[in-house]
Amino acid sequence: MNILSSQIYQAFKEQGFIIAHLGVDTRVTDIVPAEAGAPGTLVFVEHAKYLPAVLEAGVSAIVTTVELAETITLANTAILVAPNVRMAMAYIRQKYADRDVYDSEWGRVHATAVIHESVRVPDDAVIGPGVVIGARVQLGAGVVVMANSVIEFDAIIGARTVIYSSCVISYDCHIGADCILKAGCVIGSDGQGFAQDEHFHHHRIPQTGRVVIGNKVVIGSVTTIDRATYTETKVHDGTIIDAQCHLAHNVIIEEDCILVAQTGIAGSSHFGKRVIASGQTGVLDHVHVPDDTMLLHRAGVHSSIKESGIYAYGPAQPFKKYTKNIAIFQRLSEVWSRLKKLEKQVAELSKL
């Protein structure tokens, strides 16, 4: 990286991520965390507590808030003013400090990739070694499919989507544009559909639906999303799914949800928009969770939640009630001792 602070400003002022360039025009050679600031570096400062160390380090550029920018006067440092410092961090680092997935050591299409003759590979796509792409797969412009991934027949992959190593996209599944599928995730495996006879033997019910993933969805490593029994398992635009999560058949996840690692959602459950599920959340089948709900502390959702809010534990309960119950639980031994003492006193009084 070797760029002027004024060029960074010009690159992001139209989108509104940087709204002002104050002070001198400096040269930036690296982007680092605030605690690693040094001459030549650009840092992001959202809170005043980080400023003293940054100012002393003599960094070349600081991306900061309007309020903090007014307090900084440095002769050799550029101040880039951002309405939202974390948004600025996201897009500046994407542009200047991200992995270049198009810079492949294997070339554009590796010789060991097996691609069905019916597939048109865009001129700007990158296909890694050992990739298998089945019949009639549609690849959007600029897609990247890394080593040993499999895309089965009739699947659709949107433009600029990046599929990391050893992913499986099963037949007829649809992935939107600008998605990221991290290593080892499986999209479109058969859902857990079985009939049981009187002898408790299991008989497979064919799962012939599909998985549909919207645009700008991120799916973490070793996450599995099952295809629907008949129609669609669907993840809408902007949702972020962490590693080792599982979505069963016919689950619907609306826009901009966040599912943290090891969340499991059983069949036909439905999350509204902007739902956040913290790590190891468990959701039973046919459950509805409304918009703008947070599920915390390994929440166990056994039945539908009627009102948006913060819920925790299992069975999931409103967060205020949960914190009161936890406070009581921590005193359970004391309460038990007092109860035994009272029982003894009552027994003695009954003898009188």
C-alpha cells in the first residue's frame, strides 16, 4: 500500500463514508490497529481513550469522528472525518487491505477443474484446482471458486460471489451476488426427513426442494443449510451466518440477521428481520421469532416468540426476568438451607 490521504478521501467521499479531509496531505503505507500506530500508518479511532497513544505515535492518518476531529491538531497527520468510523473501516480495508481473491497462484482456471461442457465460465471468473462444476450451472461475472469445491447441476451462483475451499453447493440451489461462502460449508444437503413405522425403523422422505441464498450473505466455515422438502429453505439479503451453524429444511431467515457460531435452527422455523442469535442458540421446529429480537446466553427457543425484544436461556424468557432468575439461582444453596431450617422449626412447633 502506498497512497496519499487525499486519495483515500476522494475514493470514499461520494458514498459518505469520509466527509472531510483536515490538515496536511500525507502518504499512507499501511493500515494498523490504533495500538500499533507508527509513522506511515493509518489508524481508526472511535473513542477518546485511544487518542493519546495515537497522537504520540506520529501516525500519518487518523480516521475518526466529527467530535474527536475537532480536538486534534497535528502538523504532520491527516484527519479523515467519518460519520461512522466502523463503516469507514470496513470499506477502506476492503479496498486497500483485503485479500485479493482474484490473485490466484493457480491461474484463472486450473487444469484439474472438471467443468461440464454446458457451463459458460465468465472471462473474469477464477476456478481453483480440483473444482467440480456440474451440468447447466450458471456462474455470474467475477465468481471465485476455490480448490476442491463442488457445484452440482442446475445450481446458480451470483456475480462476484466467493466460494472458499471444499464447499459443496448441491443441485438446483441458488446463491445470490456478492456472497461469501467460507471453507467447508454445505448448501443443499438433504433435510432430516424420515417416516417411522411401528418397529421404529426409519424411511427416508425425499427432500426435493432447494436452498435460496440472497445477496451479500456471508456463510461461515462448516455451516450446513438443508434443502427444503418441497419448496425453499431461504436466507435473505445481508444475513451473516457464523461457523458451524445448522439450518434445517424449510427454515426462513429474513434480511440482515446475525447467527453466531453453533446456532441450530430446526425445520420450518422462521426468523424475522434483524434477529440476532448468540452462540449455541437452539430453536425447535415451526417456531417464529419476530423482527428485531435478540437471543442470548445459549437461548433455547421452544415455542414462537410473540413480541420483539431480548430473550435468554432455555426455555427462552425475557431478559429482565432471566437476570432476576439467575440472581435467585446463585443464592439457591442459601435459600435451601433456610428452607430446611424452617421445616425443622415447623416440625418442632407441631409437636407442642
